[in-house]
Amino acid sequence: MGVTLADVADLAGVSQSTASRVLNGKGGVADRTRDAVISAADSLGYLRQKETTRRAIIGVILPELENPVFAAFAHVLGNAVAQAGHMPILCSQTNGGVGEDEWIALLIERDLAGLIVVCGLHADILSGVDRYHRLTERRIPLVLINGHVEGVDAVFVSDDDHAAMALAVAHLSELGHRRIGLAAGPARYLPVIRKVEGFESAITRAGADGTVEHSLFTIEGGRAAATNLLRKNVTAIVCASDLMALGAIQACRSKGFDVPRDVSVIGYDDSPMMGFTGPALTTVRQPVLAMCRAAVRALLDQLSGHVVPRHEYVFRPELVVRGSTGACRA
């Protein structure tokens, strides 16, 4: 016979109703009592047993899915949660549609057990963090991907943006490029700030000239940023997303430049199908699979009552060299 709620209540020295309130994340229980119940449940293996017998609802909030890398995150995260025996609810955001705060409210109404947010408001340095404090006050485990906020009780999983820029600039420098541009996203986002920092450091190490243009994480944004960079006579452009890189290639062609003969272009993410563009896109591969597996594992460990260190776990990207980069002709 398995461990029962009565066993947990007896060990903690509380009533079954109190133990039930604690284990179901309800309020109105003193911290000392709550800690006693959690400790008893963990020592008896009750939480792990409960995890294997109940399909918990796990929310996954992502930006719009027009960017194929977010579709890749959705696919891997959803499958990993389902394979663990839980129910993933995938929530994508659109301009003018349901946003992160609204999705969180809707998920809480449906007995949310845990939440993973990809490139959410935690990455926006101008956004507050009260939404995350409300979740942790409810003792809902939280994992935030790509972005870090001090003082939030969550596990953070990020790609190493500094290393990504170092890989891109080193590759271009080896090809002889000395005037290199960065087409970055909006400056309010932490991953963008980190990319700019990494780019500038790598440019200094390479002894090259670097310039940065901020725009949107879209094809149109990449085209606009690249147009400005080409006016500054760059011979290579590093982009903060693969979609921006596709826009940058369009900008080069509209100005009569061949890629990579006249201008080299590097993307970021290694989204699906980037190996089949014309030319095939050289890009920095974000380790989506490893990051997603780590995020889901951290969430499941918290659901089981284990203590998971509240660190930012940083994953190293990989440069994928294809046909959009070549030797500098200048």
C-alpha cells in the first residue's frame, strides 16, 4: 500500500485537512506548519508518489510562433512534459492578443502545477516582476528561459549570448573581415544587451571595427538594420536571429551585393530549414534540445519536492558554417 495523506499528516503532527491545504498549494497555513508538512511528505516519498499518479498541468508560454525557433521550443518542451506523464498547455502570444499576464491568470484558474516561460517579460529590463512573485507565493514552480532577473525565486536557463558573438566574430575575422556589423533586436531585452556586450568584446579582441544597429526580431527588422549597416561599408553582418538574417540577405541583394561574395551574413538560432535557404545560412545554433530538457527536469524536480538551486544555467551555442559566409574581397 502506498503512502497516504493520513501518513503525512501524522508525521507532521497536523490534521489531514491542513496537510491537504499545504500539498495543494492553498493559503492560510503558517510557514512553520507548511514546512513541517512538506518535510514529512518528502521524507515519506508522498510527493514523488503523487507525481507518478496525477497528470499535473504544466504551462508553457512562448512568444509568437512565426519565428521557427519558438516553434522548436514548443515542440521539445511539450513532448518532454508529456513524456514525463503530465499535461502541457502551450500558450503563444500575438501582438494585440493574449499576453503573458493573461495567460498566467488563465492557467492559474485551471489548477496550474508548474510554469515554463520562453523569452518572456523576465527578459525585458523595463518590465516588473510582480507576476513571478505571485506565482512563487502560490508555490508554483517556475523556470524562465533566456533572460535572468535578480530576486525572483525561479530556475533560469539561458543560451550563452557572449559566447555566440565570440564564435561569429572569430569566424568572420578568420575570413579576413574587418568591418563587421551587428543587427540586434530592441535594446530593452537582456539577451540583446548580452549579445551587444559579447559582440563588442569580440570585435576588440579581433582588432576589427564594429557597429551595431537595433531593430525588430523580424525579416523586416533585419532588412532595415542591414540597410543602415551597408551604408557604413561593412563587409559582414551578424544577426540576432535567423529571421533577421534572411532580411539582411534581402537588403544586400536589393543594393546589388552578392552573399557571400560581397557581404557575409550570419544568423542566430539555427532554426529549422536554415540549411535550405539560398544561400544556406551560416548561423549560431542555440542548443534548444539541451536547454528544454534541463528546464523540464528542473521543473519536475521541484514538483517532486526536491530543492533545485536557483541559478542561471548557461548553455554554450555552436557555430554552423554554411554558404552565407566567405572570404572578404576588400
